[in-house]
Amino acid sequence: MATFKLEVVTIERAVYSDDINVLIAWGSEGQLGILPHHAPLMTMLQPGELIIRKSDSEIYMAVSGGFLEVLNNRVVILADACERAEEIDIRRAEEAKQRAEKLVSSQLGKADLAEAEAALRRSLFRIKVARKKRSTRSQSQIKPMDSNFP
């Protein structure tokens, strides 16, 4: 199966670097599916889930935004923040969600409300990614990828 190089980096660290088969991410215009030899592309990333398919496994990551560039069979993601599913502390993410929900329900100005809503969205997708990884796979057992999806 054909592959392409994926590099995911933040200001703090290199999160991921390997040859993969498929990348699914949320761009500014919606969900993107990147396959080998994809046309050149540059887009902003929306906060959400990255799904990386390599051979017969899937890797889940939570990204809080950034940029994605496809060029010459290589994808580079420059993320504001990015965590692998297994790195996410669900307890801390739940606490952040509760704090954000309290802020959203309180009387805030428009700017503060938008910031609180963004924090709530970030905590929700972090929880989703962490739970998805833990509920569908264990570290020692990798489920084969769906053969109906490229």
C-alpha cells in the first residue's frame, strides 16, 4: 500500500513523524482525507481529532488548531497543541470541561464567552479522543482498519 510522510509538530515538540497511508483531519472547510500523492494544499486546522492510518492500525490525536500543508507526498502539521490519545489525562480534561461549562453559563461579555466556548470545545474533543482510544483498542491489541475506507 502506498504511503506518504506525515510530520506533526508543535512549538514544544515533534509529536509524530512516520510514513502513513491515510490522514483524516478537520480543515477550515470541513473534514479532509489525505491519501498518498494528494494535490498540494495549505489549510488552517480546526480543533478536533486527527486520525492516522498506518498499515493495519489507527492512531488518534487531539489537535487544538494550526496549519496543514500537503506538498510532494509529504504532510506537515504545525499545531498550536497536539496530544496523542494515550497522553490525555481524562480526569484533567473532565475538570477543564466543568470549568468551561461554568464560564459559559455565567454572565460573560462576548469576547470572554467566545473564549469559554472554545475552551469547552477543546476539552470535549480531548475527552472524545482519549475515550475513543481507550474504549476501542488496548496498547497490545490493534484493530485492523476498515477496508471500506481508503
